[in-house]
Amino acid sequence: MNLFDRLLTQPIFNLLAFIYNFIGDFGVSIIIVTILIRLLMWPLVKKQLHQTKMMRQIQPELKKIKQKANGNRMLESTMLMELYREKNIKPFSSILVLLIQIPIMIAIYRGIRIASGGNFNHLNGINPADYLYPFMSGFHKASEMMSGNHLMLLGVVDLTKVVAGYLPGLMIAILATVFQFYQTKQIMPSAGEHKKLKDLFKQASKGQEVDQSDMVSAMNRNMLYFTPIMTLMVMLALPGAVVLYYATTSLVAIGQQQRVLSRSEEELEKMASSHNAKRSKQAQEAVIIRKKATGGKEKSKAGGKTVVRRIKAK
């Protein structure tokens, strides 16, 4: 077992086995584990979604900045940084949050994949029993899960079967695709005029300058339809257990996104203003420690006037 599996995959695998021991339904156990982990990740997800929401809100201001800069890259960068500071937007924080989430998502996938058995374990030389903590071996249902038998959803859907050619699993895969489509569409800007990708390419071929934000927006709209289709193609080769995880995590993500994105613009402005007020207060609390040059102390060239020795922020 490698270090990644020991630190992340094994705990998730045992959490799944623990819940299965009491629930007795593999599919429901996957749903519960997925929801629990998404809730634990909520602080990170919330921060990422807040940044996404704010970026959507300032799109008109970004276009105004580009017009004012009129091709002056340095001026445009300065104005952008000032806007980000005013709105408390940290563009790179979303990337950091995503990088933290990726290993966790991979660990969930591996944990469920190992638990569902099949060719994956055989091809990779994995024995599910090696991932079970010693104290878990006393749980009858957990040991039953190791055998790969009775891994069903509601006693009807066999989650060990590959989705392709298995109608119940295929239906779950289609649901997962729909959920992913809506999840992606939910965070995309909906207002304003949208330029098509082919029109932007025509514009570029004529030697005209293409707005990078328009190009990125057009590519994202194309990916909105392309990505779910590709995901569905990949899911056809996976067992139903993994597909159920994808469907559940997308559905929970939709709910979490709705919670953050439904906030009004005024509420987000209030949050940004609160941050700016706090930062301003900290600046005002900076205390100038003053000393007067007297008697045995070092005299300043200012003739005994107040000398600023240091600035200390509380």
C-alpha cells in the first residue's frame, strides 16, 4: 500500500465499511459517505464558490477597466488589482482550494473502487482485506463487503456490474451526466451578450484583436456540453458504485452552489465592505511610539522635537 492510500484512501474505505456494517446497503452507504465528506469540505467549497460568485458580479466592471486601459497592460493590471482588493477577491485562492480537493476526490474514488471489487483489484494486485483496519475485522457486515457479495443499492441495483449493458447502472450514469451539466451551468455567467467561438476565430483571422475574456467565456460554454458527454463515455466502463458516487457528489454540489450563489449582490458587497472596514481599522490602530530626546538619552538633530522611532501595528 502506497503512502497516498494509507493516508487518504484507507480511512475513507474503512468509513464506508463502518457505515455499511450498520446500514447493510452498499449504495446507501456510498451516498452517506459522499454527503459526509462533502459537508466536511464545505468550508473550502464555500470559499471557492464565494470567489466564483464575486468574479461573476464584477464582469461589467472588468470590461470597463479594459476600455479605460485602452491596451495599456500595466494600467489594466493596476486597475484590476485595485478592484480585486476592493472586492476582497483573491483569484489564486480558488486554484489552491481546488488543488486541496483533488486528492480527497481521488481517494474517495479509489476507496469505492476497491470496495466494489472486480477487475480493478485483480489488475492492480489489490486485496481489499489489506485496507481494512484490524479492529474492523470483527464487524460481520464489513467482512461481508470484502467478499464483494450483496453490494446492492436498495437490494435492486447491483453496484459491482459495469454500467455499459446494465440498464439500472446506465440510468444512474445518465442522471450523473444531467447533474454534472446543471452543476457546471449553475456557475456560468448568464447575463450579457455572448459571442460564439467561431465568430471570435473569424474576428482573429481578419487581424482584429480578440478580447480574451470573450474567448474564455466562449470556450467554457462549449465545454459545458462537451464535458458531460465525455464523462458519460468514461462512466460506461466503470462499476455502478463509482457512478453512484459521481451522481451523489454532483447533486450535493448543486445544493451547495445554490446556497452560495443565491446570495444577493448586496449581501456579497456587505461581506467585502466588512473585510475592508476591518483592514482599515487595523491600519488606524497602528500606534506611533514617540520619544523625546532629553537629558541622558540620544538627542535628535530636530532640536528636541518628537522623533518617530518605530511604527507598531496592534
